[in-house]
Amino acid sequence: MNQLFYGDNLDILRDRIADESVDLIYLDPPFNSNRNYNVLFQEKSGEDSASQIEVFTDTWAWNMDAEYAYNELTTSPPANVAAMIEAMRQFVGANEMMAYLVMMTQRIKELHRVLKSTGSLYLHCDPTASHYLKILLDTVFGKDRFLSEISWRRTGAHSDGSRGERTLDISVM
């Protein structure tokens, strides 16, 4: 109870979290933005420093890891998830988006396993892949479990005025 885990959430879900033991999941995964996120430092003058720390890479590639994940998904139950991921690969192809989707499908399956039947899942995502993620959620949880979508329009983006308005979507299970 009240534990914080550090590591790949797939490994932690599989190795440490019991079936139907979670009441609420708030999922804020990578958005497949094809960006690297860094902590930027500034000089005393206010100018950007050459120093920075890479904190997160949100880029995906179809490689051996993606192929392994795809094979795992297509050869293990449930059959409807295997059929859906096979159809997506035929439609999307073996590319960056598909690598992202197999990574997310593995985790969504595990989240379904650990979520109580009375539990709720909130997925925070943006339009980059939200339509694909809705299909994944409908396949894993059942389309009858979808309750609502919450959208908001940001009028001021963080501290970066160049980003302007942005719409973020949250799908609710």
C-alpha cells in the first residue's frame, strides 16, 4: 500500500500488481510527438545555456523490440486484441506509429488486468494518436465501457508563448 515504483510500467504491472487490485488509473502516456524533451538551463544573462539534460524521448521506431511486442500480442489471448493489432498493422504498416501502438497495447492489456471491475481509467492523450488509442481501449475494455470524452482548450500554454492554443483530449473509461 502507498508504494511508488520506478521503472518500466510494463514490467512493474506484470511483476508487482495483482489482478483486479486497482480502483483508479490515470494514464498520461507519451503522445508519440516525435520529440525529445530536455531540461534546459539558462545563463545568468537569460540566454539559453548549451547545458541540458535529456529527460524523455518520445520517438518510436519499428525495430526488433516492436516486432517482439507485436508477436507477443498476436499470439496471446485475448483473440480480439490479436485480431485488432493484426488489422492495425495491415492498415498502418510497420512504422513509427505502429511501434507506438504495440507499446501502448501491451500496457493497456495489463491495465485492464489490474483494474477492478468497478474501477475507472482516464487516458490523457492528444490528437496525434487518440483515434487509434480509442480503438485499442474499445477492443480491450469493450466499447460499452466508454463513458465520455473530456476536452479543454488551453488559452495560455505553460511558459512558452509560441505554443499558443492547444486542445487536449481525455478519454474516460
